Amino acid sequence: MSNTDQTATGGSTTPNERDGSIQMQSLTKIYDPGGEHVTAIDEIDLGIEAGEFVSLVGPSGCGKSTLLNCIAGFIEPSHGQIYVDGNPIDGPGADRGVVFQENRLLPWKTVRQNINLGPKMRGKIEDGRAEELLSKMGIEGTGDQYPTELSGGMQQRAEIARLLANDPEIMLMDEPFSALDALTKEIMQELLLDIWEEDNRTVVFITHDVEEAIFLADRVLIMTAGPGRIKEAIDVDLERPRDLDVTTTPRFNELKEQALSAIVEEARAAMESEQ
Amino acid sequence: MSIADSVEDKLTVARSRVDTLPSVPRWVLKGLSIALFVATWWLLVEIGFLGFDLLRTPLETAVSLVSFIAGEKMGQGDSIYVHAYHTLYRVVLGLGLAVATAIPLGLACGWSDWWRSYVYPAFELLRPIPPVAWVPIALIALASEFLGIIWVVFIGAFFPIMINTMEGVAEIDAEYAQAVKSLGGGRWELYRHVVIPHTIPSMITGTTIGVGIAWIAVVAAEMLSGGPGLGYVTFQSYRLMDTGVVIVGIIVLGTCGAVSSSLVSRVGSYLTPWTDEVRK
């Protein structure tokens, strides 16, 4: 699973050495609705390097979101531990920014107030930073609008801008583009890669779209159908920077085949176990 | 061309003709509705339906309304302005106290299990009591007409504001809290950036209901306790069968109620610009 090539090149383009490595040790989450134990994720041992872009794919109900929520600190694991740069995490924190499938911009704040919220709460507000991020995300001029006035794609851009304003080492993204139409989705994928190339934050990206997973990531992790474990890790050795043309290359298709066959196997296993 | 198409065409032509007709302005329709009401009132007084012959006609009422506005004394010898001032003062004070206490309590009981389990039950006990039923005990216990009326107005406005605030807090999505925590916010930031702004529309709804009840409460309390005040003078004039003052009292009370609730909703929409944007 060595990924040294990419992380090394990533590291050298970063102006400041950035941290953001994640270590999971025998991470387990058991839900207990009415005495009925459901193991969502089971003894996951996983290391993500600082600056690495990792996609998590798997059949629905495999515990992808549980894993992400554990890293975010929204859910406390039943046992096991998560370390960020060697320190065990304790609840949510500004070092781990989260983007969700449905936008969670605060509806009572304008787009600019939403973007400035993180820096404001941490006493690090900078004049003009919000405008800079809005234009970087291609939604300049929307700062004074309320989130409900924007389209779905624009809301996701604003939400990413809000995350970037806080400058977290880690970006946790839970199917952020799955509610968008196909064209908007492609634009957002390229935009996300542009941002990532710029400052190499660690990204954990959940999706059910295999092509999206491969296109974006350094490493695609395929999860087993409940209880969730990491079934397979596929190193994506496609050259960076990437654009959508890469999705038509033979290598991309090979990787896609490899990932799909693993997922189909899992989906089948899941259906059989249900029957 | 199919039959459906030709029918469609004819309909379109017909519709465009209707559209070009000058439509009746809205104010004409509103005026008609009011005119009909006044006419009915007049008719009922003229034919003396039940006890209507004891009332005044709209014209007589308008004349006495004008003379009271010009400063003529009503009832006991106070002008309409003195009565209105006392009543308004009680409503503002009682409502203000209710807003100032019900909102923090509603936030606390909505947000914290401890408050909901150990503080809220005491309030739950008092809630079903109709505000007007408080009048006798409030007048005795508080040993003053003024404080007794204030209490009744306060308690009437308090519960709708508190309950609405509590329910507003309960509707908060955990997702917004997560978003703020991931941006580095702590407990206080959660209150400031999520709990309070999210609940403002519910506070306004509660206050709108509270204002309505405050007016009911103040009129009832004044009728029972004594004057001066609009409720008092209206009731006193009924005893003296001075129906002119009774009707003017009703009109002035109605106007005050309407003005105060439109004031609350104006302040409300000023405080919640994001909900206006949704409406657009």
C-alpha cells in the first residue's frame, strides 16, 4: 500500500509542511438499537498519510458514513482509537473539516457570514478572505445572499469555501456531490482536485461512484458489506494533475474493473446474507 | 388540426380577451366588503333586531369617535387618551416581562434535559389555567390593581412564548450543531450561532400569539378590577347603558390589537431576513 511517490511530490509542492495523518486502531462501532447489536464497522486498522487523498467505496450500509463520522468526532467508537498526527481525537474539531451530501450552511447567515464563521469563532478572521474563496470556488458575488437562494451546486461550493476558510489539515467529505446533476458533479470534481493540488490537505472522500473514487483519489478503499471492514485497497497510479480525460484511458478502466469486481462481490455477499 | 387543438386555440383567445378587460381594483373589493358590514350594522340598529335598537348607528358612532378623539371625556371623566395610555402601559409591561422571562426559560427547557425534567413541570402545572381565571387571586395576592392586572397580562403572554420557544429549540437539526462543532465552535458558539437564530422564528410566533392573549387578558382584568383603562371604561359604560362609549371602546381596542400584532410581525421579519428571502 505504499504511496510514497505521490505523497512525496505532494509534499514538495506545499509551501508549508502540513500535517494531517490519520491512524485508526481496531476501530469498532456497534450500534445497539433495543438490545440488537449491529456492528457497523469492525476492527478497522487503517493509516492515512498526511496529504493523501483517499476514497472510500462500498455497498450501501457498509459503514462508510459511520467511519467518517468517527473520524469527524460526531460518533464515539465502541472501542478502538483514532489518532490525528499521533494525538487521539476527542470530539469534533477545527482540524477536521466536514462536507456533507446535503448542505449544512446555516440558513440564517449569509454566504459570507457562513464562510467567516469558523475564522470568527477561532478569532482568526481576515478581511477579504471570504471574497477570495468565493471567487476561487467560482461563486463570486453571492456573499450577501442566503444559502437557500443558491442552487445545489453553488451551495456545495459555498460549503467547501466555508471549510477552506478554516484551513483544516483534513477534509472529510461524505458523498458531497451525489445530489448534484452529472455535469455539475464533473465540474465540482475537477474543482476539488484543483484545490487539493494547491495545498495537499488530507482528504477522506466517501462515494458510491467508483469512477469518481478512482478519478479523485491516490488510494481507493473498498469496504465489505456489514460489518464494515476494509476489503481491498487499490493504489491509483494515474498521473497528476488529472482532468476528466483520464477517465477514458485504458489504465483507468483496468482500475475500474478491479474495483467494480470487488464491490460486486461484496454486494452479492450482502444480498445473500440478507436472504 | 385536431379538435383538442382547436378547442385549445379558442380557449387561448378567450383567455386573452378576459385578460384585456380592466380588472376590478383590489381596494374596490375591500371597500365593498367594509361597506357591506357597515350597512348590515346600520340595518340591524334601524330595524331593532333583538337588542340592537339600544346601540348606535355607524354614523352616530363615527361622530362620537371623532369627538372622543378631539378630547371629550369618556365615562368617569378621563379622556380616551388617558384610558388608552393605562391599558397600553399594562400590555407593554406585562408582555415585556413575559418576553424577557419566557424566551430564556424556553431556551433552557428546550435545550437542557435537566431544565426540562426539573423546572418545566412546575410551569406545566400552571399552563392550563386560563389567564382570566387568575384575576381574583392576582388582585388579592398582589394587593394592588396595577400589579394584579400586570400579572394576568404577563401570565397570558408567557406560556405561548415559552412553549413556542421550547418547541423551536427541539426542532434544531443535529446537523447544524455538527457543522458548527467541526468549524471549531464550542458550547457557547453553538448557542449563539445555531440555537438562538434557529429559534427566533418560533419566538416571534409565540410573541404574536402572546400579544393577542395579552389584550384579551388586559381587557378582562380591567373590567373586573377598575379603571382607568379601555377595558374598564367599556364595561363601565355598559353598566350605564352608554352604548356609544361601549362601541367606541371596542373600536379602539380592536385598533390597538391590530396595530400591536402588526408591529410584532414587522419586528419579526426585520429580525429574520433569511425567511423573507425564502418567500421571494
